[in-house]
Amino acid sequence: MPQETKMTKCVFCGESATTKNRKGQPVCSEHKKKDPKEVACPECGMPMKIKEGRYGFFWGCEGYPQCQETFQIENLVEED
């Protein structure tokens, strides 16, 4: 059974997410079988991962607390 997500956006297209992929990233049904999205922090170069906060999911740097760079999911959606 797929994991439910809170009201959030797909990391690939920005549509409403219905499940999570194998890395815990919120995705829509169209992108659930796609390889997880890899994002590097523009500040320090470390990988960013999906984190869950009080207002939903967001991209956060794995270098936290030294690097506190974050992005809303909508800001890193691929433009097709």
C-alpha cells in the first residue's frame, strides 16, 4: 500500500502528490516509477533531500546545521 503524503507537490511536475518514491520524495502517480530526483545544494554542493516541516515537504541541505539552504518543492520542478 502506498505511503500517503500531506498536501504537497510532485518533485518532478508540481502536480498534487499521491505517494512517495523509494527515497521518500513526494510524487504523483505518473512519476512514481521514475528514478528519485537528485539535487545538489547551490551553496555548499552537498546533496539535498526531502524533509518534512510544519508547513509540508521541502528540499533541505544534508549539510545542516552548517548549511541551512532550503527550497520549496515548487521552486525546483523541472520546466519541460
